[in-house]
Amino acid sequence: MNELLKNLTEAVGVSGAEQEVRRLIRDLIVAHVDEWRVDALGNLIATKKGTGASDLRVLVDAHMDEVGLMITEIGSDGMLKFAPVGGFDSHALLGKVVQIGARKITGIIGAKPIHLLERGQYDSVVDIDTMRIDIGAKGKDGNGKVKVGDRATFVTQYEELGKTAVAKAFDNRAGCAALIELLRAEPYPFDLIAAFTVQEEVGLRGAEVVAYNVHPDAALILECTPAYDLPNEDDVSPNVALGKGPAIYVMDAGTIQDPRLVAHITRTAVAHNIPYQIRKPGGGGTNTAAIQRTGAGIPAATIAIPGRYAHTPTMMIHLDDYANVVKLAEAVLRSLTAEVLRRD
């Protein structure tokens, strides 16, 4: 059992309310870094001093927030109206158990049961606006347990199924776990600045603040990217697949990855016999977009763990992919030099 992944995924950290997972990560890294701080937005930034062999300053980013829900209204019947925090497919919500607020009040996401549906409603998708969270309250005060603005997160236990693992929030606690493992390793040639950032799921906000403050010579972003490797009618090649290695980004909706770093990452994977796959260009996005465009520009690239069922209450990853992301990221950092970043 990977206790690091278990503890991180079961912690709560919906965008804008990351304090629980931030405290957990802080306690996990404090013995392995030379200094740490929390900035005004809530990003956890730590520095691991290097050996002095290189003058580079390198940032490694992993966002610690997860998608979730926010309570927007408490009805006269005690039912809770909510809005998504981050992107959701409403198909994934009905019947799910959630916990709400600092007191972790249990609730169930519900709507009109199927045996009460009218003709024509069977095939229609239930809109999020018509769903409610039921906490068993009978009045508008919600039994005093919940208030407007409270976040709700899914109740999903971490489990391992052979070589795969299922949990909530692998996006991006898997990236956070990988970054923690990098900090536990021996010092790098340069000072490594680790940023566990907030509010990625609602606009890459934390990473922008960190990049402006740190302004590194290069940045590596660790993520968990959707794997579309299930059977489909068109029989097209998948974007990335579980068990085939780390996913290396080339381009997404927000950025073209730095080609020097992409070439360095792929060369390193080949040199160390680490399997990898190129994520199909287009769509989606990571903190790379915010970091890359900060100040006069920062060379940045993304390495990701493929995961099925992203932005749902349960996601699945392959543990070999996770291990290989850690292995590849460490090798990339240890072989990163100023020459790699030289522009012709």
C-alpha cells in the first residue's frame, strides 16, 4: 500500500480551501527542505538547497487543490444547493456521498428518484442546478451545521487493485506525492524550489503568483492527465494510456511546452530506459501556461501521470506510471544544465 498516495488523496483540499492538504504536505516535507513558507494566496513554497555545482534556480510545481462543490443556498427544507468548483460532468454526481465544511458533515447528492420521473425525463441529463445535497436537516438553518460558502468534497477511500490504484483527487495529489519524493532525495546540483500551489482548477491562480515571486530559470510541472484509453466506436488511438509510462506534454490549450525541455525530458527517458508517451497535442491545460508567461518568460514543461475518470469522485492510475514519473523527474533534474536551456 502506497501510504503517501493514500494520505494525500484522502485529505481535503477543494480549490480555495486547501488548508488541510497544505498542513499535511508541510509536515511531510519539513525534514527534507532548508526553508518553507506559505504565501498570501496559500501556496506552500519550499527550498531544498543544492550542492552548489550549478547556479540555476529550478521550480517544480504540483497543484494541491482538487475539484469539488460549494454550498450556495440552504433551502427551507434543509436541502443544500451547490455549484461546482472546477469542471464537472453532472453524470458523475448523483448518489455520491460528500463531506461538507471543516466539520466534515456527511451528505448525499440527490435529485428526483427514477420511479417518480415523468414521461420524457428518463433520457434527459439531470442538471446540476436541480440537484441538492441532503444532510438530513429539516429546516433552513441546516441544523446549524453548514453555511453558504462551505466546500464539499467526495468521500472516496484509496484502494489498490493490483498494479492500479483508485481514489479521489489523484488530480493532482499524485503530482504532489511525486514532488514530495523528489524532496526526500539527495540534493540536486542547484537550489530546487518546490511549489505546492492552490486554485489550479479554477484558473491556474496560485502558480501565477509563485512564478512571479520566484522567477526561476526553468520550471517542471508535475500533473495527472486524463487517460482516454477505453474502447470507443471510432477505434482511434488513445491520448495516453495507463501502464505505458509518464505522459510528456508538447502542446495543450494554454501553452506550447518549451521545446528544449521537452527534448531534454525525452532524451533522459531514453537514456534511463524509462517508458514514456507523448500526450496528444491540444485541449486541457496545466500550470505551465501561467508559469511560462510570467515576467519575461520562463522555460517550462509538464510531466504527468495518466489517470482514467478525471474530475469525477473516483480516478484510477497505474502505480508503475507514478513510479516512473518520480524516476524520470529526478533524472531530468539531475541532468539539467544551463546548456540545455541555451537558445540558438
